[in-house]
Amino acid sequence: MKKILVTGALGQIGSELVGKLREIYGQDNVVATDIRQVEGHPVCETGIFELLDVLDYERFLAIARQYEVDTVMHLAALLSAVAEAKPQLAWDINMDGLVNALEVARELNLQFFTPSSIGAFGPSTPKDATPQDTLQRPTTMYGVTKVSGELLCDYYHTRFGVDTRGVRFPGLISNVALPGGGTTDYAVDIFYQAVKANQYESFIGAGTQMDMMYMPDALQAIVDLMEADESKLVHRNAFNITAMSFDPEEIAAAIRKELPDFKLTYKVDPVRQAIADSWPNSLDITAAQEEWGFKAQYDLEAMVKDMLAKLRVKLGDEAKY
Ligand code: SER
């Protein structure tokens, strides 16, 4: 992995991954792409940036050729709640975009990464210690595209020899870019509202357990998996990974260690609650640990401390607590 093209570079993961990759591999060795350009955004201003609609295969191929990249990290996709609102669009972007990215990788013999998700599981999947290899019958369009994506990536490896790799991310929590349209977003929103108002109204109900991870661990996992010795990878795509599992009450309790008067109330959104109810409570991550040494640094307590501290700085005058 020496020269990397990133799609969806202005999204939730890309906004931070691009900076990390530029630090590790050099500013001129990361080609950030997105369907939009944001003036002044570090992703667009501190290195190579190209406008790219991942549905435009010819331009995708041309950019990869022009910069002679050896790796594609394909992040452009719609998240679960948006995908439920616009299922046809989600299919187009999540699947056709992925096929284009895989075709570019096949054509130019590139290493390939794309994330799957806890959304690739469904109500019939075992909910606790969800195994790496298990039943996957998701009931959301997001999940349908994620399972199809996992299978496609496996197919491109076995059929065409493309070095495809991937993880099933849990909910990702960060203080840089907002997720925008996911089901696990409540676990990000709660921090913004804690710092601004010392209270939060959750759209996910009490008792709903979901896997989560702090963004620095997610970024490190991508780098570690991509740098891992290929001969040790049995699964390649869609490794279960997670750092913690909690419900709204548990994250609120962790926030109360810093903000004792923090108040949590509920106004459950039935659409996102149904999505959350169809996902696992906690994943088994043994395969990722054994095959490429996955390990998260942040547990709930460490993440809460860091999130609150960083958001107080980021939100400036808006931060009242
Ligand atoms: N965080 C994502 C979502 O909620 C799950 O992959 O859509």
C-alpha cells in the first residue's frame, strides 16, 4: 500500500482516514475523491483531491490511472436510515459504486478495501457473540447491499485474484465528521448535546444494545488489515470488529461520570428502532484477532473522556458543559 485512492473522502470515515493516510504514506500518496468539494476542508486542501462520482466508471478508472495508485479504499455509500428512506438510490450507489470500484481494482490490479457493517446481519442472526460466519438475512436495504458487497468482494478475490479486504464496522463514534443518516448516530449526537445542553433525547430506546467503536480504533483497524500478511487471512472480507457494546442507558451513565447531572430522555424513532432491533447486541471478533491481530485501544470510559474533551474545544462558545 503505497499510493491510495479514497472514495467518499468527505464522509464520516474518509474525513479522518485521509489525514491519517497522508501522515503515514505521505501527502502526495493519497488521492482523496468525493462527489462534492468543500472549500477550506483539510481533505480538499492538504493534498491531492479530485471530484469523483463513483457511478462514473470511466472517470474513476482515469483518476486511478493518472495517479498510478496501487490501492483503492472505497468508502462512498449511503448509511442505513437514509438507505431505508431511499432504497433504490441506496442500491444504485452502494452496489453500482462498489462494482465500479472493484472493476477499477481488477483492471489495474489494485489492493482493495471497503467496509461492511453490523447492518449485514438480520433478525435471524444470533444476537449475542454474533459469530464471524453465521446467518445473514438482513431486512434493510443497507443490509442487503452490505451482504451483497461482502459476497462480491469475496468473488473478486477468488475469481479474479483481486486482493480485497474488509471489516464489518460497528457504530463509529467521532468528534470530527457527523455520520449523517445512520442508526447508530444517536451515540454521536448524545455527546454534542451533552456538551451543549447537558441533556439528550434519544431516538433509540432504552435496552437497545449495539456494538460501537471510537474512530481512532476504526482507522487503525483499516491500516492494520491492509498491511496484514496476506497468507494469514482466511476471511479477507467482512471481519467482525468491535470495541464495546452498550445501550443508551449505559452510555448516559458513562457520560454522568463526567457530567453528573446529564439527563437522558427518549423519543423513539420507529424506523431506526426497527433497524437497531434487527442488528446484533455484540459481535464475536476472534477471527480478526487471530488473523491480523485486531485490538481496540478505547473502551467506553476512555472514549467518553476523549469525546467530551475534544468537543468542548471544537464547539467553543456553544460548549456550556
Ligand atoms: N453506523 C451505520 C449505520 O448506523 C452502521 O453501519 O447506518
